[in-house]
Amino acid sequence: MQAEQVWKMNIAEADTLLPHTIDSIHFLPLFINDEGLLYGVDKLVVRNGLFYLGDFRAGKIVAFDSEGNQRFVVDEKGLGPKEYLEIKSFAVDDRFIYVIDNYRHILNAYDCQNGTFVKSMKMPFVAWDMEILPDKNFIFTYILFKEGNGPNMKQPRYKIFVTDSTLHTVRKYLEYEKEDYEFLGKKTYFSPTSEGVLFSSLGIDDLFLFCGQDSVRRIQVDFSHKIPTELRKDWEAIDKGGYNFFVNTPLFCKDYVAFAAPEGEFFMYYLYQMKKGELWVNSTTNAYKMLLPPCASYQGSLISYLDDYSSYEELVEYGFERMDAEFEEHLKAEKPILVFYVLTE
């Protein structure tokens, strides 16, 4: 598959003037109750006028409206017909919230407006993540991230499966080569864009944009300090060598791409402007308009999740924008806030 675009990523020379790409910052307190308490957010989906926050450790999905009010909670761990043993990942369309449970090999569907159980479908394969394509088909991924650690059910050796709404497989992409596996796992492998669904894994640096079951675009990513092919499976050598790679699946927002990449012992957050090929990174000495770990992209904004008041206070000391006093009290009470970064044109 030929690449339609080539991105040159010179991480070492990224400009620290990232705040120049951020027009403004807004805060949305989430009014959460005991039922909706989260350890953290592994996946955030914005759809149907709601924010769906998934906490895989707690095994729940909490939905909030645009005012930050908690609308409902999907928290159905168990062995019953409406339940799941895990949330490996989830996706949302205009009708349902779909929950992957690999232990029971099922995909449960819950009403996207109130969280009530609707139906359960048998999964034909193990999957780590899923999304909804523009043509309403489903896209799933299965990642081998340890040598010899295959799925506990027989399935074709592909990274990508596209199915219809009944989970009938209509396309498979990116076949695994013999003894192929990835050196590290991710919480999520897909991110939605205005054109389709972006896929990123650690098998290669390139990105794949799926616009439908028959439409795939490849984006070639050339890191200046990329992982040598012969070290692609050797995490210790990759870590020691300080090589560049996408820690998360990048998020598209306007003409920008937001992503994390390793820098020493830490992850740094970057914005790449696609048209100009310019790259920016957070400053290590000034927190003015600092980009917190982005979870989602929505209407020209990147969205981050903030739930730690002490971390916020430390950021403010170094120049981060101080929120209204009532929002600070909300955060101090250990209640989360969504941070919206409005990007410049």
C-alpha cells in the first residue's frame, strides 16, 4: 500500500513554542456521584452530545452531558446475560455503546442515551480495540505484543478486522508475518477523525486511515531517530537507545496531530501541523498553556482529563492558566474536570 503523505518528525528539534498553537483553554467540571467514580480514563468518546468516559480498571463507562452533568453509568460486571467480565474497550455510534469482553467472547450493546442493556453478540475473534467506520461497519484490532502469546481462540493472523453490524467479517488487513509481535501494548489503537478511523500500532511507525471497508490510506512517518528494523521487537534496546515512536494513537484536530513520544524516562506531548510540517512540544520549564495528555478531539479542541489538584497547583506555579475558584474547589474535592484546548487556525 503506497503512502499518500509523508510526515518528517525530527523530535530532537521540536519547537517549544507549543502555546502559540493554542488559542484558549476552557474547563468543564464533571458532576460525578459515587456510582460514577473513576480511577482514571482509558478512553474518551464524544458523540450524541455526550462525553463517554471509560475506565477499564473499574469496568465502567460514565456518560456526561455538555454541562458536565452525569447522565448514566454502565457498570455491569458479572456473569449474567446483560453483563461482562471486562471492558477491554468500547465504541459508540448513534444508537449503542458497544463493550468488548474477551473473557466471554461477547460484544454487549447498551443504549447510548440511557445505558440500558439492549443485546449481546458472539465475538468471532479476540480484539483489543474497536471503532465505528463512516459506512457504519465496525473495525477491530488484535495486537500480538508478546512472542508466542496468541489469542485463546483460533482466528486469522491479522491486525485489522472489518465487520458488518452483525459481526460478519467483510475485510481483513495487515497480516502478521511469522513470529511477528509488538514490543509494547497500548490502551487504545484507534482514534476517530473527520474522514474515518486512524489506526496506529508499534509494529511500524506508519499510520493507517480507514475511511470505509474498501478505503484505506497510509501515512508514512519518518522519525529522525526511528527504531532500527532489527530492534523492532527488543523493548530493552529500544528503551536504552531512546528511539522515537508514537506512545499513543495520534489525535487529529483541525490541521494538527497530537501525540506522545518518549523523551528519556518521560513521555512528552507534541503537536504536528500537517500542512507546514512543523512540530511543537511542551516546554520543560514553563507550564503556560501546557498540553496535558489529550484523550479526544472534538470541534477544533483537544480534550484532556484532570483529576489531581496537587498536580494542578504545581502546574499553576509554573505558569499554567488558573481556573475559576469554584472549579478549583471542585477539583480539590477530588472531582474531575475536562480541559479543552482550542487550537488556532
